[in-house]
Amino acid sequence: MAHNSRNSGGLPPRSGGGRRSNGRSTTNRSGSVAPYDRSGNGSPVSRSSRGSGRRGKRGGRNNKKNFFRFFNWKWILGIFMTLILVAVGYYWYLAMNTPQYSKKDVLKKMESSSTVYDRNGKKVMDLGGANREYVKLEDIKSKDLATAFVKVEDERFYKHNGVDYQGLARAVVKNIIALGKAEGASTITMQVARNVGLGTREKTYTRKLREIIVARDFEKRFDKDFILEVYLNYIDFGNGVKGIKMAAKIYFDKDITKEKLEPHEIALLAGLPKAPYGYNPYAAPEKAEHRRNVVLNKMAEQNTIDPLITQAEADKYKKKDLGTNPEYIDKYVKKNAYDAFRDVVLDEIGRRYPGVKKTDLVNGGYKVYTTLDPNAQKAAEAALEKKEFFLNQETGQPAKDLNAALTLMNKKGEILAVGGGRNYKTGFYNWSRMPIQPGSSIKPITVYGPAVKDHGYNEYTMVKDEPIKFKGGYEPKNETGKFYGEIPLQEVVNKSLNVSTLRILRDVVKLAGAEKYAEKAGIKLHKKDRGSWAALALGGMTKGASTIQMAQAYSAFANVKTGGIYPAHTVKEIKGQDGETLEPAKPIPETPNPVYDKKTAWYMTRMLKDNVERGTGTNAQIPGHEVAGKTGTTQKSKESWFVGYTADYIGAVTVFNEKEAKVELSGGGYAAPIFKEVMSKLLEGKPPQRFKNPGVPAPKPPFELKPIQDLKGEFNSGTVNLKWSDYSDRLEYRVERSADGQSWTGIGKTSEGTFSDNNIQVSGETSEDPSKTFYYRVIAIDTKAEDAESKESDPSNVVTVLVLPEEPEEDQNPEDQNPEDENPEDQTPGDQDPNGQNPNEQDPNEQDPTDLNPDDENPDDQNPDEQDPNEQNPNGQGPIFR
């Protein structure tokens, strides 16, 4: 039934007869259907009026169809073919512009190595070439040695023409699945090609194309044995050694031209090229053993090359030890004062220049300009060789298990010197980069600094050093076993108190604040350190921090103008063989990364300077230079630290027991003297280092109630006048008087530094001794003190005042006074007598009625029991004033 259901919905029926219609369309002349006007007139809709309605909705779908019709498979195929043509064209362009190499060229390139320059642009060492001995493939006694390398590194070596396309495809698939680099595809031939010095500035893909071009050319020009021989002689085996012959010597003390290697020895050597520093048997023996065992299994596999050993033999050799001995390195490798610094440079390049591999760096002819200060580096090495710094201080005997590390840097983050350890050998543990528990040296970074910056603390802020208990029953103690009550923060720093430091962390800084500043300063926290009171306040960290990290963190305080840090670094610039500068992935910023601020840096410098002058860091003092710093000692005294700085340089030193703690260490006793030794050498010939205030107001000390010490008094005109120094407007003074120096009575108060006592009673003329002695003292009262116990000072010094009554004036008859009468005969009896003596004047030959000692005929010979008014009171209470 051809019925349109929309008619029931209200559409008007078409007029003209009873013929049914859907009312929507009719057929035009061309046979196509034209829409009708819905007004009911039956007329087709004009073309101009078709712009709206359902056709408009259908237009979106039509556009999509048109889009997909345009981007059909032909178009995609065309793009794909175009890309192939571009790639092929680019490949041939590179091939035409890539030089060809002869055998002589290849061997010459092998001798080239990268060069390291110090901070002044002077060459100090080569990164490769020095420790290498060339060996011909035919001279190697163990024929399986070269074959093992092929099985491990490039099992299709004898089948491909320089590029293993099968291996390349497999690597691409695995890398896509892993969403990263999971497997490499370089053949032995390509690794040799890379070593001849391809363009170091080029992007990775361009370099890879050049490697393919050169590798294919090598396969045409050279036989396989020559390529393998070159590979075995240039490859890096770690510990500063290149080439298979020298590697066998430093690891097994064997000359491969005269002796055969055992399968497990071959396996260890064949496993090193993948990561010569990661699988270093001297620095990482467990990883080296694991890698060796993997290679033993590979040697037993059946692939394109027949097995070299059986699986049973592989399992047997896995049970053997590595067979290495550090003495072999001493025997064959000459020690260099810059070895530790060199290893830090290599590690940094690997992080900041990810496009440059260590093996490429050693052989690639790079010029590496560093921050090295040769004199500082030599001083660091010399200090770590001094036996006097590594004695058991209890017995005075050498402590063989003690080791040390240090880092010196300037405020720009430029590392001047590193000490990798005592008798450091390249490739071994470089302790300057290894994390060690920092002990109390972490406190300024995570507790004191944040308290100053975010909570207004300074050296005078009072802190409670009283028992404290944490969840789980943890009750920290101070090293002395004592508690010190409420004391200034400066004393907390100087005594390195644990309890009060933990109280600041718990009540003020909080765990989140400590974590934030540790990370901003460059201290990496283990997940177990987060939320740990002991780790963040006392330095009892899971792993710890390196001397490089600690020196960098303290540079925030040394940079008093900003309170920020520059990342610690050794590399200033790298240039390739073509002279072009390589751009690092992580450039050093021109301005410091913010950590604290200048106020915090200055306040911390004041406190840490005081700690060196009279706290735990006194052994770090350097005559003529100001030093600031903090000691650190860990649980059971296993590790010790001193991290400090002058106005221009920062140093971090750690001394530690490599094994179980056999020597009880302290930062002040072991690490601080080494800091002093090395820093003193660095400062030789330089003007005195003084810290400069960056324009920050000095912290205001809290009011200190002190006793008056300069009280003075005198008697004049019936009044005793007292005066003293008034040292604060918050003080009031109570004046006390005593007649015997024992019993005191308050006689008044004043807010000034003066007081007059005119309420004095003395004996009259009838007394044998009309004079009287009074004692005075003053007590300062703090009007703003909250604690009643600290409101009054101790009494002042006591002054003694001798008081004499005034002599009464005699009454005179006014009628007897005749000042104008010059006749001596008319003078009254009170006038001068004929002998010239005034009758009211004491006759010098007569006894003075006021003389206290009438029997003494010699006025110069005083009674020894009489107090001289100008001498000290015999009670020691101060001078007597009349």
C-alpha cells in the first residue's frame, strides 16, 4: 500500500481528483523527482526556494561523502610514493656527500679521542686512546673470543652487507610496541662507521642514514675480519680502557696474545659493550655477573652461528666468580688526578646531551670545555690521600675502612673539583656522586631555612628543647642526652639539637614544607623519606644525598642576593669535529632557580657563620676568611659531614665507614678538617673572604633584661644624686637604700637614668661622729615582660655615699657690721685680730673639734681603720662619694 503516513499527521491532501499522493514530489521533465510546495497548491518548488529543509540537512552527509571520495586510496598511494621518492632522493643526496674511507683513514680515526679542557681553556686530558693496545685478530689465542662478540652484538654479521634489514625491522616493531627504544639495530659494521667521525651536529635520523651509507661502503671495500678487528680494538670496555687486549689485562691479568680466556671470562668481556659503565665488575659486580650469565646462555644458543659451549657448560661457568681483581687496574692503568672529575663529566654528558653516547664521546674527537680548576682538583686528591685525616681518633691508628668524598663549586653551580674517594680509580664508585645519609647537615635545608622564609624565624627566635613523642613511640634524643629548655634558634644550630629541630618541623614547617624545599634545593627524596620525621629533620634518609647535591643545596645560602641555586655542572660547552657547538637538552639557566629568598639566605648565613665560630663547626675555620657551615653525623656515627661555604665557594665533604661502623665519626672531627684543608688551598693568594649583607635589615634581637652596672652617686647640698645608663624605654627602675649594706628598702621608682634622695637624716652636732654612710642600688623592671620570674633584673652594682651634716651659720649683729669702716680699731671682736688671725678661723696649731682622731698629731698619718672616701668600700660595694 503506497500510503504516506505523514498525511495523518496534518499535511493537507493534494487537490484535484481523488488520486492519492504523498504530497512530496513529482517527476520533472528530465525524469527526476522535484519536491512540491507544501502549501497544498500542488506546484513544484522552484529551484531558488530549495535552500532549506531536509535538503540542507542532507548537505552535511554529502560533504562528508565528497571528502572521502577526494581522499581515496589513489590519493594515499600517491602520498606514500612521494614520501618514498623523497626518502630515496635524500638518501642518494647524503650518499653523494658522504666521504669514503680507506683502511688508513679508519685506523687513524681510531686513534682520535675527545679532549677535555679546564675552565681557562687549557687541555688537561683525553677521554680515550691512552689506555689501549692494538691487537690483530689472527694473534688472539682464544678463537671463540671474537665469535662470542659476534653472537652477542650482531649474530647476522657474516650474512648482511653492513645493514641488517631483518634486525632493523624487528627493532622498529619492538620499539613501537614498547612506545620507546627497546632494542637497537646497529650492526658491528655500523658501529665502526659511527666511530670514524660522522657529523655530530646532525639529527639522529640523518646520522643513522650516514651510518648506513658508510657501513655499506665498508662492506664493499673491506673484508669482515678487518671490520671485526677494528671493532674489537676501538670499543670502550669501561674503567678508561679501550680495546679487547687491555680489557683482558685489567680484568683478568691476561695477555690474550699469549693466553687463552675461559668461557666465563669471554662472556664477561662480550657483555660489556652494551653498557661498559653499567656492567663494570668493579663498580657494579652484581650487575656484571648477571650480564655475564646472560651472555653464557647466548654462547650456548644455536642461531646463525653454532654454539660455542653447551648449556651444561654455561650453567657450570655461571657458578664461578667474576675472576676480577682491583689490583689489576693498578698494575696496568696509570692513575690520573683528574679521573674522578672525568667520570663526572661523562655522566653529565649522558644526562644533558642524550644524543651523544659515551662510546661516541670517547672516540668522537669532541672538544669538551669544563669548569675544572686544576689546582683545586689536585688539592682535593691530595687531601684524600693524607693519612692523618683517616686515623681512628680513639686509637691513633690508621682506619683502613674509612673513605671520603668531596665536591667544590662556586656560586654559579660550576664544579671546580671532586674527590671520588681515597685512591680513586676510574670506573669504580665515584663517591662524590653516590648518595650517603647526610645526618644533621640536612637541617638547614629542610627545617631552619623553611622556618626562616615562611614563618619569620631568625637566630633569636626562642625554641623549646623539651621531650617530644611521635606516633609509634618514637622519642628523639639529643646527642648529649640532655634537654635545654627554651633557647634561641642560634643555640639549636650551634649545638645541633635534634629534639628542638624536630619540634620546629612538626609544629611549624610541617612535613610537606620540608619535602618542598628539599626538592627545590635538588635533594632527591626516596618514597620512604616522604612523611618521615627522622629523614627530613635528622638526615636519616633511605639512600641519602651526594656531595654534589649537598654543595648545590647550600649554594642557595651562599647566593645571598637571591637565595637561589644554579644546577651543579661540569660542562660549559661541547664542540664537534666540525667546530660547531652542540646544544644540550638541559641548558644551564642564566638566572638561579628560586629556592629561598635573600633574607633567608642572609639570616641562614649569619647562623651558619656563628656555628663555625663557636658551634660544632669550629674545625672548619680558615684564618682571614669568614666561613659558614653545618656538621652532620648519622646514626651510630657511621657517616660524617661538613657542608660549608665562603663568600665565593661552596664545599661538601663526607667521611664514612665503607663497611659496618668500626670508627665512630663526627662531622666536626673528621669532615670539617678536610674541608678546611681543601678550601684553604683554593683560597691561597685571594683577598679575605667576607660575607656581605644584600641589603636586608638585621634580625632584631629580643629584649634582654640586664642588671645596671654603672651606677654612680654623690652627696651635694643635703641630697644624694644617683645616675646610671638607661638602656631601654620599656624599663622602670626601683631605687633601694641601705644603712648597713645588708637590709634594703625601696625609696622610689623612676623611668629615667637618674634619681635624687633628699630624705636623709644624719646626727646633729652633739654626736661624736655626725657623718653617716648610705648604700644604694638599682633594680631594672621590665614593664612588658609576660613572665613574672623574668620581670626584674639582678641588683646593680652598689655605691656607698658618705653624708655629712651642714655646719650651722653663726648669727651676726647687723649693728656690728660696718663694711665701710676701714679703721681697724673700730672692728668688732669678730674681725681679724692684730696678729692677723680671724677668731672664727681654725688655728692650724689647735685641734680641730671635728677631728675624728684627736690623738693623731700627724694629719698625714691616717687611722688605718678609717675609710678613705676616694678608695673602694672595704665591703667591695663600690666607691664612697661625699
